[in-house]
Amino acid sequence: MTEIALQAVELVRRIEGAVSHTLVNGIDLAVNKGEFVAITGPSGSGKSSLLYLLGLLDAPSEGEVMICGQPTSKLSESDRADVRLTKCGFVFQFHFLLPEFTSLDNVLLPMRAAGTMAESEMRERGLALLGSLGLAEHANKRPNALSGGQRQRVAIARALANRPEIIVADEPTGALDTASTEQVFSILRDIADQGQTVVVVTHDPALAARADRRIHIVDGKIAEITERGGGELVCEVAS
Amino acid sequence: MNLIFNIAWTHVSTRVRQTLVGMAGVSMGVGFTIMMAGLMQGSQLDFLRQLVDTMPHITVEDERRSVPTQPAEQEYAAVQMSDIANVGKRPGIKYPESAMSSLRSWIPGDVAPSAKTTAIINHGGARIGITLSGIDPRREVQVSKLTSQMREGKLDDLSRAPNGIIMGEALAEKLGVKTGNTVLLIGGQGVQLNSTVAGLYRSGLKRVDESQIYSLMGPAQVMMGQSGVVNQLRLRLNDPMSAQKVAAQVEAQTGYKSVSWQEANADLLSSFTVRDFIVLTVMGAMLLTSSFATYNIISTITHEKRQDIAIMKSLGMREYAVRRIFIIEAAIIGVVGILFGWILGYLLCFGWSKITIFNPLTGSTVPLQIYYSLTHYLIAGGISLVCCAGAAYFPARKATSVHPVEIIRGAS
């Protein structure tokens, strides 16, 4: 039986104000463990908003997000921070590395924040992660000494630091050249193949096609789900 | 190294110029506060020391603190009497020798008698009102610093010169007299006495030096027209600060009005309290102002680091942990600034203590009195640290309370 890593139930995100605006409008979604899901859609369709809700960066107006079967809507902000720290890894369009720190220190940041490992153990894991992403020789360089693709790979290494169940990535290749884009997507694919769940927002249909499942969002709702099965794309239009 | 401290240290160490400016601000505030406190307290203590050295710590007068009740008033509640003349009341303290013996048995210090009266000095056409205190030189040395204040002659010279007197240098200058000259003293009863200036003293308090003269008991009693009278007991205590307490005990024992030096100078001391308050306010303002530099730096850093704050929060660092980074940054600036401020404060105090100024009260050039106290350093450092932490808290709280999504979206 397939284990669900991430589930959204009737998820709504509304911005209240003089004029209310609904970013995410009643989305039901379940992502299996080890699955690679791509969320696509036009600008302003609510795909990033959905991603932030799934990664507990934002709180829903209605509905529930369950991570590894655990509901999160009643968690305090501190508890949500703990879940993010231990169960989610984030990769953004921009690397958001701390500029004064080396690549290795940036990767160590979530581990140090969690404080569950000894310093030597953390450094060993940090170097191993950087090495696995082809950045071993850049471990002691600061972000400004790295290329865009290298910075994004450091950001991925940082996201993987605490061995999270889920990696959420918001247009991780949006600011990269073609070669770097290919490299980053291959890494994310490998991560999923190794059993971690990956949810990625992308504008690139070619890259989305390499995901196990593509969820197309329009006006805050799921418009289409495309699954890749037996080497062929199977399209399912949501009602 | 702890993650929070590591990030904080990285922030301040990569902004050398800003950090140094902040530290300099704190150092200046702390340094000048210490200097000001040392200077103010030094001058105050010096003044009090002169005051305490010049006058007896407790003076027992031959009067009551309140008018004694009349027998009729004690007998009948309805009787109230006023404007009662003490007809036939002989001035002076009764049995002064036995009173002094009794006091010597328990007070932590010594006691000496004196006959105090007012008189006019008439010399060369000048007539100046003065206070004449008849003293016993052998006992006076136990209760006053007059011996060490003598600039010409000795206390013993009082008994060598005919009707010898000792006067302040300021009064002698005013009258144009020198040691060995004769002046005419005129008492309240019209008694006139030719007195020889046997010596000159300088207490450091001009009002004393210009109005207080000393003689032996005999001449003073002659001026009062009361031979053998002792109308004042002068007490000197080992601990001048206990004067108020001891004065109350003396008054309870003798029944005579006993005035401590604090009570005699209550107006002056209350003006010190006002001065202390003003000084503390100014020092607090200096320290607060110096922390504005820290506020400015932390505000700048939190503004520059909005993305870092957002990413740290999105990675799972709690809001208070992120806020603590900036508090620690302010603490680093504050602690280093305070350490340099302590050094600066000491150097300023040392430098000021080498400066001499002309004191118009004493007519002499004296060094600025500085009081060195560890308390000044600790208080200035403590207040400065609190100000720095406060200066960092508000911009840090504002910056860390922003939702990370807002910043991440803004950057995308």
C-alpha cells in the first residue's frame, strides 16, 4: 500500500481586506511518499500559494494540510516551525543563501538549528551532501564566489540537510540557464527516486513532464492532473 | 560555536565601520558618564569633607528644641500659655563637666566645651559682626581640625597673647590685620575687649573663615557677661555619618537641643539631592543617546537582512531565536563599547584629576576632586547594556514578525 507523505484537504487560502481575494480555492491533493509532483499553471494561478501552504510556510484560511498523516492546522507557529525544520526542505527561485557564510556553513544551518547532531557529524554530513551535488571543492566558498547553478545546488543541499520527508521547491530553476536547469532537475528527480517526496512549482512544461505527476492549477483550483505511467502520459481532466 | 551567536558575530564582524561607530557611541556614553559621576561625587564629597572637618559633628546648645510646658499647662488641659519670659534663666548648660563625662562614657568620639557668643570687631574704622567661640585648646584638638587648619600661630598661642584670638585668613585680610596686631571686640552687653591676633586659620569655607573667631573660654565668657558659663558642647565622632543618630540620643539624654552637622546643613544637603537627580538625569540621557547608534545599526542590519530573516524562519528557526541574533549583536556592540568606555572613563577621570582650578571660595588653586568608584563603572555599564538591548529589541521584533512568505514573494 502506498504511503501518503503530504495531503491537502479542502484547502482554501483567502486574503481578507477591502476586496477579498482567494488564492487557493478548495484543493484536495495527496502526494505519495517518494513521488515527484510538479505544480504548473499561469502566473497568479495560486501554485506558489499552494506550495507555501503544503510546506507550512503559510496557514490556510480553511482546510487541512497533513504531513506524514499528522494534521497541522491546530499547531502553534512554533510547532509549525519545528515541522518545517525536521520534515520539510525548501528550495526557492533565488538561492537565499546567507551571504556571509560559506557553502558548508549554509548547509549546516538547518542542522545547527535542529541541534540533534554533534558538530563533527554535522560537518561530515554537510560535506557529503555538497560532494553528492558536485560541490565538494566549493565547500569553503561564499555564495558570491559561486555560479547561479552552484548556489542553487547549495540551496538544495541545505534543504536536504535534516533528511526531510518532503522537499518543496518554488520554481527552483526560474533563474538558471539551461544547463543548470537540467542539472537541478536531475538532482530533484534523483532525490525522489531515493524515496523522498518532491513537490515542485515550475513554469517549464518539459521539466514538469519529467515528474511522476503534473498538477495544473488555474484560478486557485486544480484544472488538470497528468500522470506518467508505463512511459506514456495519461491525462485526466479534473471536474 | 552556538548558531545564534555565530550568525550575530558574522553580522557585526562583516560591518566593521558600522560596528565601530556603534561601539564608539557606547564608549563615549559610558566614558563620559563615569567621568561626570566621578567629578560630581568627588567635588561633593570634597565639599562635605571640608564641611565635616570644619564644624563639630554634633553641637549641643543651651536651649530646648521646643518651649517647655508650664506647670499650669500640665495641670489643666484648658490652659494654654504663650509669650512667657524666662525671667532669671541663667544661660549655659547646667553642670557641663558632668554632662561631658557622661557623654564621653558612651559616644564613639570626644566632646569639648565652648562658650559661644556674637560680637563686633572694630578695627581701623571697619565694624564686622562675628561669632566668637571660647575654647579649651587641650580639648579642642580632640573635636576639631582647627590645629591642622592653622596657617599662622598655634592653638596654644591663645594663652600666650593677652586676650588672644584666632581668626580666619579671609577676615584678617578684610580687616587688614596680621598676627600680633590688636583688634577691639565689642560684646552685646557693651563689653569691650582689646584682643591680640594670636593666629590665623583657613577652613576652606569662606563663610566660616570670614565670621568665626576663637579665643580661650575666659575672654568669650567676659564678652557674654557670664563668667564660667559653657553654652555649647562640641562633639566629634569617629563616624561622621552617624551624627544624626547620636545627636538624637544625646538630646534624649541631656534634654538640650543637639544638632548634627546634617541638620545644620539640611538646606545644603537637600540641594545636593536635587543636584544628584539632575546629574543622574543627564547621565541617563547620555547613555540613552549613545544607544541610538546601536539602534541605528541594528535597524540597518535588520533591514538589510530581511531575506535572511525570512529564510531562517522558513527553514524552521523560531521567531524568538532569530530575534535573539540581533539582541546578541547589540550586546556584542554594547559589551565591547562598555569595556572601552570603562577605559575611556578612567583615563578621563585621571586626566581631569590633573587639572587645577582657582576656587573662589577658598581663594586657592586646587586640583579637581575625582571620586573613583567601581559602582560608577558597573552602573554606567549596566544601564548602557540595557539601553543597547532595548535599542536592538524593537527593530529586531519588527523585522522578525514579518511573515517570511511576504519577503520571499517580494524577492521572487
